[in-house]
Amino acid sequence: MRSFFLTIFSVLLLSSCDNNYVYGEDKDIPIDGWQKDSTLIFETDSLTELPSIIKIGVNIRNTTDYLYRNLYLFLEIEIPGRTIPIRDTINHDFMTPDGYWKDGVEGATIKESTVYYPYAIQNPEKGIYKIKVQQAMRDELLRDIVSIGVRIEKLDRE
């Protein structure tokens, strides 16, 4: 119950401080690990106020016991008005090749970082966005991932 309230507080705090924030949600991964065939599905309410360009990010929280220096993810994005969803594989490096945590990976025993889908979405339509995230590592059961979240943000072009 405590982690639920902490998550809600974190989302409210981040959304209140971030002018680029459009949508965000986090889901906890089971303590025993993230199954390879388990897909996390994030579905927005009907978005009515959208900027002309948006970007989609995946928030990752992992422990310092995580065995790898990176994480591959399968990403599927369903956008209103488009019949074919966007499907892609993204890679997020947590560490440098020599074993140090990269800039932007924050935290002491739980590390938090964000990887963005590399292509912005221009002139997004209003409606319900559905984003599916699946781990794409070779392990059938990926351990030490605490939670995965999705963010939709407006992209500043300045």
C-alpha cells in the first residue's frame, strides 16, 4: 500500500513540475521477475489537448543488482487515426562500456532512467493512445526490473 501512495505522489509531483507532460503511468513488475511473454499495456484516456509534436518515453526503474548494462524493449504504439501501429525495438544503455552508471541514471539502490522512442510524432490526433511494452532480452525471466512506465510529452522545437 505504501508503494502505491508513493507512486501516486511521484506522478503528481512530476506532472506538476513538468510543463511538457501530457500523460504518464507506471506499472510495477512482479518481485520474481518480468516474464518474456508478459506485455505491459498502457492506455490513455481520450487525449483532447495535444501539441503539434509529441514524443513517447519509457521510464525504467531497476535495482543495482540488475545483471546487464542495457535493456532491450519491444514497443508498440497505437495512434488514433492510424490503422497500423508503430512497432519497434529500442535499446537503453544503463552503463558505460567500462561499467559506470551513465548520466541520467538516478538513484542509490533503485536506479531510474528514461529512454525515448527515437522518432517524434507530428500532428498527433486526439483520442486514446495505447502503448505496449515487452522485455526483449534473451532471459525468459528478467530479474531486478522494479517498474516500467510510459510518458507522452510535448516536444519543444526551439
